[in-house]
Amino acid sequence: MRLQICHLVTSFDTGGLQNGIVNLCNYGSDSSFRHTILSLQAKDGMKARLRRGDVRTLDFDGGRKLSAYRAIAAVLRDIKPDILHTRNWGTWPDGILAARAASISACIHGYHGRDLSNANSESMKRRMIGRGLSAATKRVVCLSESMKTEFRRDFGTSEKKIRIIPNGVDLKRMEGPVADPELASSFSVCTLGRLDAVKNIPLLIRAFAQMKTRMPSDRLWIVGEGPERARLESLIEQSALGDSVHVLKERNDVAAVMKSAQVYVQPSFYEGMSNTIVEAMSIGLPVIATEVGGNADVSGGEGYAILVPSDDSAAMASALDRLRDDAVLRERLGRAARVRVRGRFTIPKMVTAYESLYEEVAQS
């Protein structure tokens, strides 16, 4: 008999959290598990990449509603999952309430990170509510050791309830494409992801402008969509960087963009587990990242990547100069990064860990 798993998400639109669910569904055991993704918002852009599993959406685009848990409970009664797997704060309270209303006792919560408003810690109100939710949750999944520490600090969850399961990268997807010749230059830097304030992309723009060794032919490629686009374009114009910096629309060929660059940069104020850092490392692209959240855990730190203090443009500019001038260092970091990813962050490792967890919870 197959275990029925319902994944409750705020949105099934493009994102690292959603990409992890797609990989779990596509590469997991179809004979042992059946997956349904339930999205609170009517956004399901990742559905096109889903080869296994079903997607259902609710129309809560206007934000949280007091009646949300009733709508979730109605779906749960219909599909009768063995396990409800909530993701991040946006689904945790309503998910637990809905599970109780639908007589589902097996709940797992996934902690995938934070936004700018709660990057340092959760509010007192959330911490109080979260302690109650934690008691009603059988297991919590964190993506890194640092995220486990954050979660336990804020919600007091017992260590025995927490499992660390990093996201896995699709190595075939990353190795297949070739570099995009239109993005090639003497020295290219790239960053990819949602253009959100927490990603602190202005830091990278300022650092690129401050480089001492930057040449006119060098390029910075910023790839993604989001609410910060206009601000970034304005900053580029003010920085007089001209044709050296470009904000590109979101692209599906992540590997082709990364293979066109010499360095990948993650300048965020906060990261839980950055999928793009792992993707860059998987193809041997050296990484510069801010020393926040799970970046040190994920990258491996010294010997695998270069970490700089958060929001320090001078330190980031210095790191960019260092990698621009030292091809041997770029090669050494890239080689070590590839080995690290293949040992820790593969999809088979991730899928095995989740499926073992589901079986453990179902039998408890």
C-alpha cells in the first residue's frame, strides 16, 4: 500500500522550496508513495515540471484568511493523506488546525528559511504560537545545522523531533547545457534568484563597482524576477556602470547561465539553504557568499568558497578582485566544490532521507 503524502505550500510557483518538492515527487518511489501538492495561492508555475503527483490550489491570493484552515481541512478529508507535510510559517498554523479538523495526526513541518522581516529571529507572538504547533508536530525538517539551531532557539522544539535533510541538486540537469555565448566575457559574475530585498543584490552591484581590477569588458549578470527589479535597475544607472551590469528575466537554463560565468555570488542578508549555491558548486563554479544563515554549512566555508561579512561591499569587492586575478584559486575552489556537492547534496540522498522519514512517522 502506498503512503499518501500531502505537501501544503503557500504557493507552488517558482522557488527553491517548490523545486525540492518537484524533485522528491519525480525521483521518489512511485510504488511506495503518492504525493499531492496543495497550494494556498492559485499559483502553480512549477506544475509543468512535475512528472508524478497531483496539484490542487486554493484561491487565497489576497493573503491569509481566517477560514483558510477549513478549506484545507475539506481537501484533506477528500484525499485522506497519511501524512501532512507543511512548509514554512505560512502553512504551519493553518495546516495543524486543518489536520486536527480532518482527524490527521501525522504532521511533519519543513523549515526552509525566512524573509527580511524575520531574518534575525521570530516575533514573540510567533515564538509562543510556534511552541504549541511544535508540540502537535511529529517531526521537523531543517535544511542545515544552522537552521536547526535557529528553529530550536525560537520554538523550543526537542532535538529528537528534528531531522536535517539538505536539498539535492539535479546533477544531470546541471551538467547537460553548455555556456551561453551571449553572456561570455573576459570575466563574468552572476547571481540568480528571486529579486527580493532579503537577497541584498544592491550589495553585489556596489561591490562590482568598487572592484580595483575590473575591466570594461567584465560583466555582472543578475537573473530573476521580483519586486526589487526597478530598484536594482535604478541603482545600476546611478552607479554609472553602463553596459557592465544587466538584469535579465528569469531563465530556465540555470546551468547555461552559470557556465558562462567565472564566479557565482550570493549577497543575501539571510539564507536558509541556498539551492543556487549548491547548483553553482555542482558545476565547479567558485562561490562568494555572505556569512549568514546556512551559507557556511552549505558551502563548506574556507577551502570550498569565500565567505564575506553581511552587507560589506568593500569585503565583497576584495573577494571579487581576488578571484578575478587568480585563475588557480578559482580552479581549486571549483574542484573542491564539485566533490563536496556529490558527497552531500544529491537528489538520491535527499529522496532516501525523506522517504525514510515518512515511513518512520507513519509507523510511529
